[in-house]
Amino acid sequence: MQIEKDVRAIADALKNSSIDYADLRVLITGGAGFLGSYICDVLIEMGATVVCVDNLSSGRLENIQELIDQNEGQFTFIRQDIVDASILEIEDQFDVILHLASRAAPMEFEKYPIAILSTNTIGTMNTLELAKRSNAKILFTSTSETYGDPDPQFVPTPETYAGSVISTGIRSCYEEGKRSGEAFMAAYRRQYGIDTRIVRIFNTYGPKIRADGVYGRVVPRFVDQSLRGDPITIFGDGSQTRSFSYITDTVEGILRAALLDGVSGEVFNIGNDKEMTVLQLAKIIREQTNSESEFVFSKLPEGDPKRRCPDVTKAATMLNWTPKVDLNAGLKNFISWVSELK
Ligand SMILES: NC(=O)c1ccc[n+]([C@@H]2O[C@H](COP(=O)([O-])OP(=O)(O)OC[C@H]3O[C@@H](n4cnc5c(N)ncnc54)[C@H](O)[C@@H]3O)[C@@H](O)[C@H]2O)c1
């Protein structure tokens, strides 16, 4: 139920733009994942035709099963790895390509570095070839991780900040993979005139995000631990900061950046700009779930950034987009969805 409400909220927020969704043919990579499956839901709701390519490495078929069952002809799922050159055999023409495919959870960086790096480099090049063939607009979902561990004087971080990344560090497969993906976008734009857009997404949470085991990202992990009454595991002393965007805000920002005219070649931060410590987040979640879980502090992972908060002025000005859902309201939605599952 929460997901339907969210999808309607995003569709309502996008209604007033001049885009004719019924005429749009969209290809989405990574469409069976957390963000991707929401985007598929919204595009189908708005009347677009969607082809979703996903290798189901970190995504789930159940995220899109209803779309497959109920929208024959309007929604097509192709199970395929975008690193594989056979992706180029897709012959359809597209108006827009949304390129989201990539594992994205910190715990996956250690286990699947080659897949992550090749998806964001070779996979991005293959996806750009499809855009070139269709003369489609293409959006790449990059990440706040391209900024690495930013110099505090650049927090909130604007898109112009060049980043502080260690190219051989444990997170480099993701950070440098995304930076290379951005470079591929810029190269195809320069050499072939492709209409590219890049969004650097900051921590997003909401229904469908994976909470399972070590892959869980911080919000679902804390919620899961609080609801079970298990210890809440905090890295370091919890003084590192993050900002948390609810799914509806992030998806609206991505779709605005992908579809609006006049923003070709641009890079946008998409995220919530309310910075807080991880310990503050843990306290809020414990309170909202009426939990008595204790806090347990463990070693900070290598390369964990000390501060993370976007400057979203550019998206506000050029996309007419600002984050609207505050953390308490977003957590309430998320916790109610988690409770629906139990
Ligand atoms: N959720 C966030 O907070 C966040 C923050 C920054 C950036 N992003 C970016 O947004 C995108 C989506 O993230 P998400 O949170 O939905 O993650 P997710 O893991 O839920 O979704 C990623 C999807 O890509 C698919 N995939 C991975 N490698 C693939 C490959 N080689 N070929 C085909 N499919 C492949 C996975 O199966 C999965 O369905 C990613 O590119 C991620 O880097 C997300």
C-alpha cells in the first residue's frame, strides 16, 4: 500500500510538466532494483512504454513481477548483464534511456569489485552505444561517492567539487567506476553529440530497499535491528554525518533530470540536504520504533566518509526540484512498509 501511495505522489508531482509520457519509449537498466523498480512503476503509471534490462544480481524479480504480469506490451523485462556485448543486440528504438544498473551497497564493494567496476565502465559504454543508435536522451545515475571523503569546507558539496578519492582504496571499484561512467557520458557527448544527463544521488531509503544481512544499507539495517530488539550496530562512534532522502524525492529528481529539455550535459546532486550524524539517525529510529535496542559501536570501515551532504541549489534552479519529505515522515512510511511485510 505504501508503494502505491509513493508512486501516486511522484506521478502527481510530475503531472504539470509538459512531457507526453504516452509517447515515450524508455529503456531502463537496473530496473529490478530499489530505485529502478520505482521508476518503472511511475513510468507505467504515466503511460510510457518501458523495457527493463537487469541481471538480477542485487535486484529482485518480485520488484517488477506485477508490472510483467499486468502490462503486457507496455512493460518488457529482459534478464541480461549490460557488460555482455549481446546487450547491443537489442534492436528497439528508445526516446530515453535511464542507466541505473550497478550494485550500490558498501558491503558489496568488497565482494564484487570487478562486476561493479565493469558495470559502470564497459556497461556504461554499451548503454551509451544503445543511446547513440536511438539518438535517445540518456541519464546516468552516479553517486555522492564520486566526491570521496570531501574537504569539510566543501560540505554541503556542490557539483563543482572535484572530489577526494583514493583510486586503489576498498571503495574505488564504485567511486572510480562511477567517475569513469561520468567520463564515458562526457566523451560520448563530445564525440557524438549524445544528449546526456548525470545525477549524483545521495543516500536514499524507502520501501523495497534491501535490509537483508550484511548488504543492508544504514536506514533499513537500523530499522530492522530496532524492530527485532537486536543491538543497533553503529560504525565508529557515530559522529560521521549523512543526509537521507526519501524514495519519492529521489525518483522525482531523477525523472526531472532525465526528461526535461534544456539540461543536456548537466550534472545534478539529488538528495536531502539536512545533515545529521549517524548516531542521531539511530536515536530517531529507535524512538520511532519504540525499541529498547542498545547501541553497539564497531570499527569504522576503510574510507568511510566523515561528512556527506549535498548542495542542491542547482537542481532547485534548473529542475525546479527540492526534497520535500522530512526524515520523520519518510521513516514513518518506511517503517509502516516494513511492518506490512512482517
Ligand atoms: N540508493 C541509493 O542511495 C543510491 C545512492 C547513490 C547512487 N545510487 C545509484 O542508483 C542506482 C540504483 O541503485 P539502487 O539503490 O536501486 O541499487 P539496487 O542494487 O537495488 O539496484 C541496482 C540494479 O542494477 C542491477 N544490476 C547490477 N549490475 C548489473 C549488470 N551488470 N547488468 C544488469 N543489471 C545490473 C541489479 O540487479 C539491480 O537490480 C545505482 O547505479 C546506484 O549506484 C543509489
